[in-house]
Amino acid sequence: MYFLTKELYFPPVEEASHEGILAIGGDLSVERLLLAYRSGIFPWFDPDEPILWWSPPERMVVVPSLYKVSKSTRNLMNQNKFKITFNQDFRAVITNCQQVERKDQSGTWITNDLIEAYVKLHEMGFAQSVEVWQNDELVGGLYGVDLGNIFCGESMFSKVSNASKIAFVSLVNYLKENNYKLLDCQVHNDHLEKLGAFEISRETFIKVLKS
């Protein structure tokens, strides 16, 4: 594992461990975060740990141009129960992602320092949010880093049934309309698989990222 210094540098992603840990340490500056995402790397660590940087051997993704919205989700969206916005309250979205309780998860990896770092990215136009509203209340949403051809999803939350699903599909539709190549969902989980994400190799992901 590579220990980062103040130098703005990451080792080649092929040097990551079997689990995908590439480096430890460094900082959450805008410059380092952008270098990380543009290199196929992302931060993921517990609050009591140093910063860990990951580039897993398999990457969970959605190809927007191939994505098919299920009939049940289309029907749900056509009911107009929710209002969808983009970039209307980034801080509220990432804060809710930090605070929402999740099954089988005792804490959060979204630290206060991480929130401030991604808010800076958002203010510079590199991080985006999707908000889901019901009766003028924020009930769901997601955020991530926008690389122009790939959107790197970071986290999502839901306070009412289906709100995060609506945010996810709304994002995929936006990415499809704007010719994005991939939605990066980082690592496998059952919820993402049910939403239509699948795994590709790190090598394939990096090729798309660099193309």
C-alpha cells in the first residue's frame, strides 16, 4: 500500500490490493479529489481511520445509453408524486446521505471534512446533486462527481419509499440525454444490482475513463 505525502500523486491503479485499496493518507483538497476521480480512484474510509483511496478490481456501473427503465418505475414516475430537481440543495443532499440510518450499517463514512470537500467541488461545478421532493420536503436524493463523460455516483438517501430509486433513474435519464458513457456506482451491492447496475473490470473502466 502506498502512503501519500503532500505531493499531488497517486500510484498506478494496478498496484491496488486484492480488495482495491491503493493508497493511504493525503488530503481531501479539490486538486487531489479531481486527480483521484480522473484516475479511477475514490476515497472511502471510516471516521476514525486515515483517508483510504480505492480502485477496486471490479467496478459497478450503468451504461446510460443501454439502460431500460422498468415498467413499474415508469408508472411510478408518471404518477407525479415527486418533484425532481438538480443542484438545488447540494449541501442538504450530502448531509442527509451522512445522517440517514441504513440497514446493517452502524455509522457513516461521510465525515464533516468530506462534506466540506465535496461542497467545494460542487461550488466549482465538479459535483452535482439530484433532489427528490414531496410536498416541498426533501425526501430523497443523490450526489456525485461529474467528469463530463462519466458521472461518479457517491451516495444516495431515501426518507420515503422509492425516493432514491426515482433520483437514480432521473440521473440515468439525464446522463443518457447528454451522452455520458457511464454512471460509476463504485462497488457492488444488492440494491444497485436491482436498479440495473453491473460489474466491469477495472481495466475496462479505466479505458472508458481515458477515452
